[in-house]
Amino acid sequence: MILKEEVIGRSTIMLHITGDLDAHTADEFRQSLATVLERDIRKKNLILDMKNVNFIDSSGLGVILGRYRAIQMRRGKIIITSPQPHVKKILEFSGITRVVPVVSDKESARDLLEQKGVE
Amino acid sequence: MAGNFARLEFSGSTSNLGLARVAGATFAGNLEFTLTEIEEIKVALSEAVSNAIIHGYSENPDGVVKVHFYEENRGMKIIVEDRGCGMDETKKKESDEERLGLGLTFIKAFMDEVKIDSQPGKGTRIEMYKRPARLEKLAAGDEK
């Protein structure tokens, strides 16, 4: 799994994820999210770019939801962008999309954050 | 004549999850599944193997996970076995919280038939079967 960080505005980090999000990569993914968020407490929004995520199962979902509370306490948002159709299906089936919106691209994510007044 | 089959044995390390998924997808690719159905099989298989590694063996690489694929009635049967600790009701609840309790939900949603045999101290055997939806529709059409 490869993670590339991109800072967007004052309050948002976008992580471009490449690879599989399963039990094998869950620890690394969890640790990376924790590091990114702990480094700067002003960064309260997390955009996860899943364009290059080929696979996700309950382990990967658990890591995302595990950060949800921490982001919520910062009054921020987690948004997922550009999932491949089969990955999107897993996100929708799991119900995670009820609390973590899924949008098509970075601009849509930024628009959503502005609408919510958290950017 | 017996249908196609394949068997995998690997250590209880999560690094083998990708191997199991690729093997399952390749086996399924020889049958009449759509790409969507193959992705569903990969998720169900990944969940079953993750269960064996994480809960059966607590990620002990000395443990052995066995995965069997069988072609059956133009569908695919998958058996995932471990000789780990087996499912204890109390422990099952704790472990469900880590992965949101979704593992078994995905398995039951994506496979047509699921049988789980687990005894504390003796290991777990998950048997799953899926048949291409296209064949079910054809069969239903033939019956009219």
C-alpha cells in the first residue's frame, strides 16, 4: 500500500491511496492516518482518494471508521473520492456511506466541505 | 467426471491474503461468473481467510490455512479451514467489533450458501458456494 499526502487549504489533508485495504495493510493504514492527524491538529478534514484502491474489505473499512470519531471530535469530516465501482459497492453495502460521503473527485469533496462550513 | 479443483495451503500470515484472492479470482474466472460476481467472491474469500488468520491463529505464521476451490454444478465451492482456536461465543463478539462485525455479513451476502463449522480448540471450517446468476436465470426460464 502506498499513501501520498496532499494538503488542501488550511484544514484538509487528502490522502491518495494505492493498493489493497485488507487485514494485511490495516495496521500500516491505521498508523499512517494516526500520524497524519497527530502531526497537525488544525487539519480536521480527511479526504481519501480511492481511485487506485483495488480492494477493500471489513478490515479496511474498520480503519476508516476508527478515525471517524477522532475527526468528529475536531468537528471535521471524512470524505471518500473516486472509488472504483466494485469498491464503491462494498462501501455502500457496509453502510459506511451514511457517515462518510462518497463523491466523484477532489473538487466535489472541497465543495462539500465548503457547504458544511468546515473548510 | 470430477470438476476442476485447486487447493492452497499457506501460513497464517496476512501477507498471504492477496495470494488467496488472486487464486480464487483466477479459478472463478474459468467459470461463467461476471466480473462483479468475481469481485464478490474475492471479498467473501478475503473475509473467510482473514478470520482464519486473525482469529484462528492470532496471526501466528506457524498456523496453516487451507483453501480449497471446487467447480460444482457450474458454480464454485470454496472451503477455508484452519486448526486454530475455533469460535468461542465471547471472543466472537470482541473480534466482530474490530472489523465492524461485517466479515460474516459480507460472506453471507455475497455467497449463495454458507456453512460454518467451528468448535473451540478444534478450528473452523467455512464452506461457501456461489453459482453464476446468469445460470439461475436460465434455469428459471427453462422451468416456465
